[in-house]
Amino acid sequence: MITRAEITEIGTFNKPHGIQGEISASFLCDFDEIELLSCIIVDEDGIFVPFFIESARPKSTAVALVKFDGIDSDAQVRHFTGKTIFALKSDIATDDPDADDSEADAFSFIGYTMADTSHGVIGEIVDIDDSTENFLFIVESSDGSQVLVPIADEFIHEIDDHSHRIVMNLPEGIINLNNSNIIS
């Protein structure tokens, strides 16, 4: 099974092109990189599913027309419209040796128990909110409520990979702030 930690966002599907199963896609990477991908990953109801590229051709500098193996009509490819395109991180070349791996590192903590030095156990890290520049742990407490905790090195007190536990030293008020704005 492909996990969120293994993939990275590389673009968005636009709309079907023609009637043979091609779809227009806007990419954040170079077309040369698209041709080297072993597959494209799509989130299908929370499961990351690989689709194998039959062909890809550039339409403009940032847009390509993509056709997948086994998808041969506009009706079959239509459900991809508007979906985010992911690729395996192992398929994407990294030219920057100092590239920030904080996103991959953050996703590796899903399933860990989170505690705070002042408040004790907060709950289990169930996801990462990476929709903004500042990532947040989404922690589910024992009562089912969710707490958002900023991911910042200065807040991390201890990480125990053996027991899958992370201890935070959170500023006063973070937990109380979340409890008044719990996500349902």
C-alpha cells in the first residue's frame, strides 16, 4: 500500500481531451520528469492508487496530455478532473542536496502517541495538515475530538521511535485554544 509519506504532489488534472482517454494535466515539474515516472498516484477515496502512463505529450510549458494504460474513453478519464496528481518521491529527482524533508518527516509520525510535558497524553497523531506553509499535527484524543498542534522543532521535547511516542513542550494555551475550537 502506498502511504502519504512516500508521495509528493506534482500537479492537478484539468479535463478530458478528446474521446480516446487523454486528460489535460497541469504539472509543477518539468515534462522530462513526467516521462521518467513509473506511475502517477491519485487519491481514490483515501487510498493512493497508482496509474501507469501509456503516453504523455506536452501541450504547453506547464500542461501535458496524459493517457493511462487501460483507460480508453473520455467517460473513464472524466472522474480524474480536478484531482491532485502525486508521484512517488523515489521517482522525482532532487537537485538540491539541502532540500527540506520536513513534510516527509512529519508524515512519518502518523500513528505515534503525542504527549505534552505539562498536560500528559494528548492523543494519537492521525494525520498532517499540510495545506499551509506551517504544517500541523492532527491529533485525535481519547474522546474522539481532534487537536491541531503546530509542527516546530522548538516544540519537540523527545521522540521515541521504539514506542512510537512524541513528547512536546507546547506553549501555554495551545491545548486550551484547540479545545475551544475542536474539529468535528
